[in-house]
Amino acid sequence: MTKLILDFGSANSCNNDKNYVSKMITELHKIDTKKHDIVIKFQLWAENNPQGINKRLDYDVFDFAYKMGKDFGYEVTASIFDKESLNFLLAYNPCFVKIANPPIVTGK
């Protein structure tokens, strides 16, 4: 069966709102034909993005999405941008971990 990875991104996609995450997963479930394995992928990092472009997804929002996704039969994982987020994600025994390649920020 083909595996589809849906990139739900950072907090920019849900504004760290669990109700919005719930709507995202519920709407996905409504149209899911079960012809594919679906993996929901977020982005995680420990601190706000230094460039200020993306908002950090709160770990408790990821936890909520993980549990809800699991209830609907979806695997949930993330791209990680730092060691803290890697350690956090590994506690969930994810189906895979994407190691992100963020730009190097000079002056830090």
C-alpha cells in the first residue's frame, strides 16, 4: 500500500490551537478512502525560529495531534530541527524521523 505523508507543518498551520488540529485530522478522516497509509508530519523545534518566519509548535499540541491521529489510525511524526525536539519525538516511537536542514544562523 502506498504511504502518503501529509506535511501539517509548524504552528503556522494551526496557530497552536488544539481545536484547529482536531478539525484538520477530522476533515482528513472524512475524505480518507483507506486506499493509502497516511502519515501526518509536523515540524518541531525547541525555540522560536530565529528568522521569525515560522512559529514553534507547542509540544502539548503535538502530543494532542499524536493521540488523535492514533485514534483515527494515522501515524504521526515530525521533522526535527534540534536535539531537544529529537529526544521529545523519540519518546513516541515514531514511524520515521525527518532530520531537517535549517539554515545556519551566524552571530550566535
